[in-house]
Amino acid sequence: MQYRLYSGPRGAEQIRAIEKDKMLFKAFTSLDEALGFAQHLDRTGQTALLIEGDDGSSFGRQEITAMLQHGHFARAGATT
């Protein structure tokens, strides 16, 4: 399974389908890896806009933020 993470500057709008084909993305082999990179982006002033999986799963900016605020990502962020 592969996950694609699309990112942009903090405050960027949601990605529209027509724009997505023209945007660069970073690929990951697991959702945890993609979320870890999303956390890194947040610390560096960027934001994860969309994570899509090969299985059709799709997580928008708000869902990504919620996932980062829960679980081991929230604990890891608190210690760094």
C-alpha cells in the first residue's frame, strides 16, 4: 500500500481535484510514516493538505490535524 501526502504553506486552501494532478506529493509505505511527515511539516511552517491511499482512503487537512492530536503522534510532538 502506498500513501501520497500533498502539502502547502500554512493557511493554504483545500486541494481541488483539478489542481491535484499538477501538484507534487511525497509517497510513503504506511499511514504512520505519512502522519509523521505531516507532523514534521507542521513544525516547519508547512501544512499537510491531503493524504490519499491506494485503497481509496482520503484524509483532508482537518482529519490529518485530528489524527495528529490523538495517539502517539500527540505524545511524540509534546516531547520534541
